Amino acid sequence: MLPDIENLLKLQDADKEIRRLQEEIAELPKRVAAIEQKLAGTKAQLERAQASVKADEAARRKQETFIQDFRGKISKYRDQSLEVKTNDQYKALLHEIQFAEKEIAAAEDKILELMLNTDAREKEVKLAQAELKAETAEIEKEKADAHQRTGEDQTQLTEWRAQREQLRGGIDADLLRHYERVAKFRGTGISEAFDHKCTTCQVMLRPQTYNEVRTGQHAVLCDSCQRILYFNPAHELAANKPVAARPRRHHPKMDAKQAWYYRGEYGEAGETYLCFIKNQGQSTRRVYDVHNGRQVGDILIREGEYHAAFPEDLADAIRLNGSWDEADLEAWGALSKPQAKVLLTTCSITFVLEGHSLSWGTRFPSFPGVAV
């Protein structure tokens, strides 16, 4: 690889880091504003509680003024009652006194209610003040951390800029101008050539161009994006490294004595496993619930091979690998979940669904770690 290309790669790394630091520093005011915004809710809650306390106090003072006014009227009415000449006049004054006393009682009840509300509001104020104090301390710490991080970014930015200037001095002037011109419009000015393509714009390279990049005798440009191309032999060696072939799984034999199938929908039972067993010209069918392992319905026996005896059950069914003794099948299908789990852990069986192992931990959430 040409020294100019090596320096350009380092220069591009420096440019990326400088751009990242500049963006992070520019985000500081937004981060500080977002941090301060966290206090807005608590401040608003405190202000509402304080306003409610002030409103209750104003309402209480108003009711106290009403009481004083009505008491003054009662005193005046009583003085006037001593001077009246007729019974009707006395009754009229007595009615006014009773009305004033009712208004005083209502005002006193209102004052008592306001006092209870004020106690609750003052508790809210104290709680909001405590929350605001705690949040303010936390947010001030976050702001200090943000300013400290920005200061560190500024230091790193200065170092990267100095390193960038040093790298620019070791690159051909014409090549450097081309790199900076392309990087200004496309974000990057140099790209790896791999598998006959420019890895940045993904455009195929002409064979001659790709061979020139591989030889590394002079700088080569991508015809599509105009980035300077370079070749890394280590990446090509890694891509051409032979991959060990995975062993193929054994497929179930069509003439096996026992056959298992999976059905996603099986009437009202939903997801089920179907087990068919051939014995002396007859076939038996067992159905098991996928989710709890219990046997669904009775064992059905028909004459002939199971393919011909149970064609309706094999529709939309997926063939699995597996084999259990018939005694284990009968015992397991009748057991409860905890008992079935114990039996599963003592039996050896492997199901393969479309070439992949199917475990009871996957199909049975209540039986984790039990392989079937």
C-alpha cells in the first residue's frame, strides 16, 4: 500500500473523530436545556401548590370579613329592637338577626373547610420543595458532568486537529486536494475496493481498475463516486478462507416403524404432535397437545400403513425424527405436567423439524431445558 494511501486512511479516521467531537460539542446547549427541562414539572407542581395555599388564605380572609359585617349588623339590630313600638317591627328585626346568625355559621363552616384544605396544601408545598431541592442537586451534577465532558472533547479536538495537520504534511498535494474536495461533498474521500466493488458506493469496478488498485503502484479513483480506492489483502484472505461443511442431519425413514408429525392446527386441540406406530399390518395413532404434553382423545387403530390408514391426519403435517417405546408413550400421555417432565428427562428422543432441532424448552414453556 502506498504511503500516501496509508496517511489518507489515518487522515480520514482523524476527520471522522473531529466531526464526531464537533457534533458532540455543538449538542451541549441542547443537553443542558433538556436537563433543565426536567425541573419544569416539579417547579410547576410547587407553583400550583403555593397558588392554592394563597387562594385558600384569601378566601378565608373574605369569610372572616363577612362574619365581622354580619356581627355588626346583629349588634345594630339588637339595639334597634329596644326602641321599636310594635310587635311587627320587633319580629322583623328578630328575623334579620336570625338570618345574620345563619350566614355567620355558614361562613365559619367554610373557614373550617378552608383551614383543612390549607393544611393539605402546605404539605404538598413542603413535599414539592423537597423534590425540587433533590432534583436540583441531581440536575446540577448532570450539568457539571456535561460541561466536564465538553471540556474533555475540546481537548481531544485540539489534539486531533494537530494530528490532522501533521498527516496532511505527509500526503501528495494533488492527492490531498482531491481527497478534501470529495470528502467535503460525500463525507469520506477514500474507500476500500473489495470483491470488484467500491465498498462505499457499491458500484462494480472495471477489471482493469480493480487490478490497478490491487497492485497498489499508484492512486486509483472510483469512476462512480470519485473516492480514492485502496486494497486490503487481509480482507480478501479472510473472505476466501474455506468454511467447514456442516454435517447433514439424518432425515426420517419413510418406512420406519414409528413416525412423528407436527400439526399447527388440529381441530379444537390446536397445535399437536401425532405419533403413528406400525405393527403387524395395522397402524395406531396417538395425538399429544404441544403445550402440556397430555394425550388428546383415544388411541385409534386402523388396518394398513399409516399413510393410507390416516391420510386426513397427514394433511399440512410436518415430519419429525423421533422414537419412544410404546409403554413410555402411554405412560407419558396420561401423566400430569410435573410427572411428564420427570419422564421426559429420563427418556432419550430427538425431534428434527425441517432440519433443525425442536426442544421441549421451545415448544413447552413449562418444561425448560428438557430436550426431546
